[in-house]
Amino acid sequence: MHFAAVSDIHGNLPALEAVIADIAARGITQIVNLGDSLSGPLWPRETALRLMALNWPTLAGNHERQLLTIDPAQMGPTDAAAHAAIDDDIRAWMTALPGTMEWPGDVLLCHATPDSDDSYWLHRRRKGSRGRMRESTHEEILPHASHHALTLCGHTHMPRAVTLPDGRQIANAGSVGLPAYEDDVPSWHVVETGTPDARYLSAQLVDGRWHVTLHAVAYDHESAARRAEAMGRAGWAQALRTGKMS
């Protein structure tokens, strides 16, 4: 059993296409999507249509929820850009997406944690570090962990695979489409992977145990950065070019 998991595409169609090609080159035919697929200033409509045609098992992330429930006048610029680009057919597709999903082999798929679509799990804000992130400890991870042998998540855009003392595994696929960002909820922080690469993971069941591999894929990130600039999002352009915030 061998499959790939992508997450946090954020409307970055060139990054998505590069990841699809890389997965195919590895001979992997099953792909799951952990959510936050469209939100952003890049290609939200085109990305939605591509994903709808692919018909992968797909979750709703916090940005799908926000796009469907927040008054457009109250949206931040990232959600507002996607909201303006999508139509009722895309909204209907988003509405039908589940928040979590079980996968064969005792696997749980979620966006952020099994019980939340917007909680940070495998990484936390480091105190006194100008908002930079650190890896969560096992003690911080355990309260959210399910009973499944493997749980896959996204949301923080930072790839990581963790094995708990009892053998349960949790892995974050990273972000296909946005390698860095800053946010002020619940307090100001900066997420940076340090490279412009698109990220995803693959998982293979061997002799009853899952083996997770984190992948980084180079792609034409300059085209995405120029798109962000054309949409008035200089911060996104910086993140897409460098994997860092200025």
C-alpha cells in the first residue's frame, strides 16, 4: 500500500502540477488532499477545476470553512481573493468536503488536528523569537493524537514526521503552494520553510508499519511570484520566491 498526501495548495497551480508530475514519476497512483486548496491571490478557480476533475479524496481545511461561512466584507485579503474568483459549482464541491477521513491501513486524515481545522500541532510559536516556530514536544502532541497508527495533517505548512513512544506516527505534509507566511492569530508569528519548493509526503505500508517520506519539489516559483505581485500581494511574492518572509 503506497499513497501520497498533499496539503495547503492555496491556489498555486504550477506548484500543484509539479507535485502531480513528481508523484507520477514515483509510480504512486493514490493521492489524498488534506485541505486549504484554493485560498489566495494566485489561481483559485483554475486550481479548483483541476482538483474537481482529478476527484482525489479531499478534506476541507479552515480556509474552505472560512470561504463558505464568513461574510465576504469581513474576509481577509487571502480569502477574499479566492471568494471573488469561484462560482456556485465550486462552492458546492467545497461544501461536500469532509473535515476528516479514515484511510485503509489504520490511517486518519485531518487538516490541522483530528479535532480542529485551525490548531497548530507539530509546530508551535517559539517564545521570544520574533514569532518564529519550533517543533512541538511529544507532550504537546499527545493530547491531540488519535488511536490510529498513522495520522496525516497539514495547516502549518511545515513538513515533519514524528513517531510517538508507543509507535503511533503523525506526519505533516507541508504546503504545496505557500512555503512561508505570517499571521496574527492567536498571536503574531512567522512560518518559514526556507526554500521555494513545493512540499508533499508519501506513505508506504511495509511489513505492517508505515514509512513516511517528505518530498520537496522545485517548480517555476517565479511565475507564481509574479502572479502574486500582479494581484498586489508583495508578501506572497516574497514567500514564493524565497520560502521566507522579509
